[in-house]
Amino acid sequence: MRRSAFIDHLLRSVRSEISFLDNSAPQPPPPSPAPFAIEDRPGKQWARLRCAFPAPEREEDVRVDATLGRTGQRVRLYVRGTILGYKRSKSNQYETTSLVQIEGVNTKEDVSWYSGKRMAYIYKAKTKSSGTHYRCIWGKVTRPHGNSGVVRAKFKSNLPPESMGRKVRVFMYPSSI
């Protein structure tokens, strides 16, 4: 199995840390580690490396268990949008349809790609439900509204009035490509 640059960098830093902690006379570089196991969790940006370095002066091996934090920038799988309000006329208001401005969408042609995409309004409630204070109302983009990139969206339950002006996440699925 070929080692990746990530593993090589981690092993170099572990070796330099071991030599830094050793106050005795400079030693030759430690031998290469025994086969290692990597635990990589899907959706998480960290890996745990476990390997055993042979220690020549002792009978047992030195075990290293290192966890590396996030590498690089976080990947965002959604586009941000802002809830503008409900669809309405001069005297009537239709709470079943909300108007959303999606970031970077400025024309009716841009909206066509987002048609049918799922969106989530995430808010924080006072009481815990399912072990968390955060709750979500799911919806989907139904059609454009005007010529300036605003979309109409229908949510599973009507959005509360306090959601106006707040953020919504527009996900990239379902996708036809």
C-alpha cells in the first residue's frame, strides 16, 4: 500500500516530536514504523493514525496514537440564501409560498438550475427535541419569481414570520447531471 502525502507529513511530525522530547545525545533517525492502520470516517475531515515504532533499547514497541484536525478549508455543500418574505399581492398574502434570494443568482436563467433543489431553514428552539436545540424545516425551489433571480419555494410547513431576513441553505440535490 502506497503512503499518501498526508501520512508522510504526519509521520515526519511524529518523528520530529519524538526526537525533540528526547534529551539525550542525538540519535540516528528512528526506523520506519511497523504497518499502520488508518481510521477515516466518511464525512469527517480527520484521520487517526496508529503505528508502532520499534525501540532498540527496549523490548516493547512505542505506540503512537495521533489525531489530525481539519486540513484546509471546510467544504460547504450548499448555497446560502435569504428569505425575503411570503408571495403576496397588494392586499393578499400567500404564506404557503416563500420568496428566497439565492447568493450569486441574479437572472431568471440562473434560477433554472436551482428549480427542484431542496432547501433547509435551520433555527434554534428553546427546548430540546431529539437531543438538540436546532430544528429544520425542509422545502424546495418551485419556480422563479420575477427577472432578478428571486425564487419561489414551498416548505413542508409554512415558514414562521420571524424567518424573514434570515438565512436558508439551498442544497445541490436532487441533481439531473
